[in-house]
Amino acid sequence: MRHDRLPDGFGVRIDPRVRAYSGGRILIGGSPARLLRLAPEAAEMIGDGYLEVTGPKSAVVARRLLDSGVGNPRPRLLPSPDDVTVIVPLHNNADGLARLLAVLRGHNVIVVDDGSDQPVQIPNNRGTRCRVTVLRQDHKQGPAAARNAGLRAATTEFVAFLDSDVVPRSGWLEVMLGHFSDPEVALVAPRIVALDPESNALARYEHTRSSLDLGRREAAVHSRGVVSYVPSAALLVRRRALLTEGGFDESMQVAEDVDLCWRLEQAGWRLRYEPAAHVAHDHRISFRAWFGRKLFYGTGAAPLGERHDPSMVSPLSVPSWTVLATFLFATLSKWGLIGGLLTLATALIRLRRVFTELDNPTRIAAIYLSRGFFAGLWRLASAMCRHYWPVTLVAMVASRRIRRIAVTMAVADGLADWFTHRDAGGLDPLRYLAYKRMDDIAYGSGLWLGAFRARSLEALKPTAPRR
């Protein structure tokens, strides 16, 4: 575990979703949500929700806020962009490379030609305004091996990995570089947005629900959080950290980026998702290519389960009381209703004990219980339509009641998702719902296919969250 001190001048801003009680001495929030108790002296340092590191004591408090997820970093020191080498793994995409190099002005770039049919030629440096080196691999070895080759060839402190089908937006690098003033940060990722969001209906859906786009909210990246990994299409990393941890796993053809994030986390490094930095991606917008890519992503869960704790790849993590209450309510019977209410009451009593030192502990416990229950309910609905759709389909054939419940939940889940993202893509709810369900079928099919290939059901097992 690393224990490097945050530098003076480094700031931490309390996340706006965090709730403070008892004069700021108790904070509830983070991902996953937790209760953080602070000493009175530490609470006074935070003041109006912002803490600046001015010495060893404030550095300890700042680190605790960051590690608990209730605070977000606000660094003031900026490493030089000259300390960054851009690495581009490439296979048969000369047009994408030319487009990318046109916006990488003044950078050192290493293009790793991963066995392209036509070897990549060194571009005209005056035309690209960056210094380009091409490394040629005679046979295709995969993107993980190409990135590792570039990583070994680089000499700068930081390395940016950019796929040949992306285009960075203005200021992308500077926004992410500041995070490395925290000496424990090994990796920062930008938000991946659509390069052309308006070409057809599928493009508008992908603009809203791309697997690469992790949303608008900044977050720490850790395996059991809301942002559990970041895609390798665009990454900024501390070169020493990746070399120490062995870089990308070259034996993996899918989910190698997830594996890298989790190995860095387990080694004690910090990782950040920075949505203020934008990198545009050329999404697949033909149905066949789009469906195939979603299916391909689903196959990554099984190999991840072989390398890491299987619970980390579980498609469904919901407290047992949520599952029991949902099942009882779903019976649509008098005794089911009574049983569901008793289950929730029991959970409320247990949760209330956590908040006994606060004013109105029953009210606070009821608020968080209701939030947790409805969040768990939607996770169940989503898993039913996405990860476990083959099981749901069989159950629908066997039972009329299950068929009604499943159809209702599938429509409700899709419409709720559309309502949440309606401002981003401008797609009508009917087509959005159709694409959402096809998205889920593709990923779920890949999940089951990966499990079949691995001869293991670990990637399909639901779990209860750890306390």
C-alpha cells in the first residue's frame, strides 16, 4: 500500500451528493455509500466544503476524504505537457491515424503498427506538427501488446494511450495532468464522447449510452464503485506505475483495460475518472458492427473472474433483504405484502443503529433505506433484462405471471433510462427502448458465451454487497 503525502496547495472539495450531519463531523456519501466520522479538528479544516492541504495534518484528512469517496481532488500543480508521450496502437486504420495526428500538435507520438496489411509510413512532421516514431510489429499481437511496446519505448514520466479512432478535444491533456500532483495517482481517464452523434438513430443512441461513456460525474475508479474501470481508448498514466505492475496483460483480447485498473488498485495506486476532459470516439453505428462489439464486451467478464475475485465481476450485487422484499411484493398477495413490509421494517431497525448518534435517526435511516431499496429494485430489473435475459425468457414461457412482471419491468426500466438521458441523444422513447433492449441482449449473450468458453459460472453468480 502506498503512503505518499499530498503536496501543500492540493485541494479537496466535498462531493455535492454528500450529506453532512453533527456540524460536519459525520459525512454520508461516496461510492459505495458509507458513513465517515471526523474529529472536530478535522471537520473545522473543511469549513465550507473545501479543504486545502497546508501541512501534515490537513494532508491526512484530505487523503481520508479522497479514499472514502466523499471528496474530489482540486489540484493546483500542473506537470508539464512536455513530460507526456502519446502512444497510438494501430491496425489497418491509416485514415484514423491521420485524423488523430492532425490534432496532436507539439507532442511526441509513438505509433505502434500492430501488423497492419500495409505498413504505416512516418507522416510528414511539418504537416502533423508533432514528432512521430513508428514501431512495426510484423504480426498482429493485439492492442495490449501494442500498448506495452509503446510503453517500453517511451522515456517521459507520463504516457497517454489514444486509439486511432479517437480525437481529443481542446484542453484534454491539461485537465487530466493536474491529478498527477497527487503522487499516488497512477491513471486518469477522460470522458469518451461521440465523434458524430447525429448520423443516424443508432448513433444518437450510442451518443447517449455508449459503453465507453462513463457519464458526467467525476469519481475515483475502484472495482466496487460506480466507476469500476475506465476504457483504454483514452488513458493518461504514470509510466513508472504501469511498468512496475507489468503493463497490460497481453494474453487478454478483451477487458484488458479492466484488468489493468484492478491490478493497479490492488497494488495501492489511485485512479481517477475526469469527465471535464473530453476525447471523441468514432462509434460503430452499423447495427451488425454495434451488436457484435456489445457481445464482445460481454465475453470479458469470464476471464476477469479467473484473474480476480469472482465477486468483482458479479452481474448483480444487491442486499439479500432487497431481494427478499422484492420477491414477496412480486407475489401480489396479501401475505406477500405483509412479508415484504416486515422485511423492510427489519432492515430499517438494523440500519437505524448506524445513525443512533444523529438527530432523527429513524428518519435518516428511512431515507437511505428507501433509496437503497429502489436502487436495488432497478438493478434487479436491469439484470433481468441484460445479464440474465435467457433465464428470464425461459421463466416467461413457463409462467404467465412472470411474463407480465418481466414485460412491465423491461418497459419501465427502458423508459426510466430514456427519461434520465433524454436530453443527450434526442431519440424518441420507442426507438430508445428498442435499442436498449438489443443492447442488453447483445451484452448478455456475450456474458453467457464467455462463461461457456471458460467452463465456469463464476461470472454469472449474483452476490450480496460486503458490509
